[in-house]
Amino acid sequence: MPTLRVPTPLRAYTAGQSELALQGQTVAELMDDLLLQYPALKPHLVNDQGSLRPFVNLFLGEENVKDLQGLQTPLKTDDRVLLIPSIAGG
């Protein structure tokens, strides 16, 4: 089962868990399972149309999935996906 690494600012929405084992054969399916299990994350990760927000980056290993096959990037059971939101401040 693939795992998703959750950054510290979003762990408040995952009961403090830093790594989640999720179902999915693609990154899209993994994200669907994430939002099904942790619906409070939805406004932080996707827009009203259900698309991933532009500041949300997902990495498979060291590759941004945007540079692979996007959300249709296939996953193996031992893959680890990193969720890295861009954070701006002033």
C-alpha cells in the first residue's frame, strides 16, 4: 500500500499522523482516498472544481508528479509520495 508523507502544517487534519498508508494505483486514487479519510484537508488541497490547488506539490521519490504523468502517475505498493505545499509569508 503506498504511503503519503504529510507535512507538519497539515498534520492537524490527520490526527497528528506524519505518514498515511492509503489505497490507490495512481496518485489521483491516492488523493481520493486521502480526502475520503480526512475530509478536513479538502479545502487546503483542492479547489471548488476538485482540482489540486496550484501551490500543492506531490513528489514520487525526488520527481514532482507534474513532471511525470500528473495525477495519473501509477503507483506501486511500496511507493512513498511526499505532499509539499508551497508556503508564502511576509
